[in-house]
Amino acid sequence: MSRSTTERIVIPGPTGNIELALDIPADARGLALVAHPHPLYGGTLDNKVAHTLARTFRDLGFVAMRPNFRGVGKSEGEHDNGGAETEDMMAVLDYGRARFCEHAIVLGGFSFGGFVTARVARRLAESGKPAKRIVLVGAAAGSVPGLRNYATPDVPADTIVIHGEVDETVPLVNVIEWARPQNLPIVLVPGADHFFHGRLNLLRDIILRAWKD
């Protein structure tokens, strides 16, 4: 059996190039789209949580696609608070479908990327082709420091939501208030900060334990 490979490429997007990393398993059974944290606060596709999500999806047999949001790395364009970023993510999915397969799609997002991921999930559901599974880590919801406010869409009941107990960027109460009307469980990691320093292996293990084929 051939080993997994990693590529870093640039593809055309709706209004400019999109840079993305691809983690490709030997035998792919679907596509995984991973969204990184806020680009205006240092977020890139190389973020450790985004990287952990991608490698976990790859190990589950999915081609993991990690795009850079607009204005980051070789991705062109300007930050649009999630609107244009959602369109770019849909374009990345179109690329993945054309190159790899039309099979199952799973989504993963961290922080601001979680907000965008929820928007992408809603778009897919509205199109009649919903995501197979969604993972949100430290997802942006409600009002957060920096005068930012996120009206994060509802997500399916089997979404894996993981949050750090001492998240200093997205307060835990924000995620609880977002999840409560949905009766959506949250996996709380005691002592974890927003970036899950020292707990990335635990993050991976939580996803693998909760995964359903």
C-alpha cells in the first residue's frame, strides 16, 4: 500500500488564487475541509490545531484540504468577516470533488474557522448534499474580544464540539449559549486554553473516540 502524501498548491478561487495544503491518504474515502483561525490575528493553514484536525481526518481516510483564508500566504483578496471566505471554501470543495471524488464530505474548523465551517455546513445542507460529519474546536460564537460578534449558524445534532475550559478568546459561556437551544453537547477539555497547548494529542483522541462511520 502506498503511503500518504502532502501537497501545497494554489488553485483559482472566485476572486483570486487560494493556497491550500492537501494531506492525501493512500486510499481516500472522502474529502475533509479544514478552516484555520482568524487571519487578522495570525491564523494560517499551518496553525497547530488546524494541522491536527487535518492529520486526524487523513488518518480516518479523508483527503484533508487546508486552505489559507484571503490575504494569508499566497491566497489573494481581503478579509470579509466570513462572507467571501465561505464562497472560497465552497470553491475548494468543488476543486476537491473534481480532482478526487464525489464521496462523503466532512468539515472541521477552529475558532473563526469554526464559524466559517458552520456557514459552509449550512450551504451544503441547503444544496441537498449535507456534510457527513462536522468537528468544531474553540468555535467562535457570540461576542468575543476585539469587538467581534459571530452569529454562528446551527449545526447537525451529531456535530463534535470541543472547547477548552479556560479559553481566553472565545469564552465557554458563549458556546454554551449557542449550543443550548440546539441541545448540542460540548466536549469540555479541563484546563485547556484556546489553542489547546499541550493537549493536541488529546484533541485528536477525542475526535477518534467520537467518530461514527
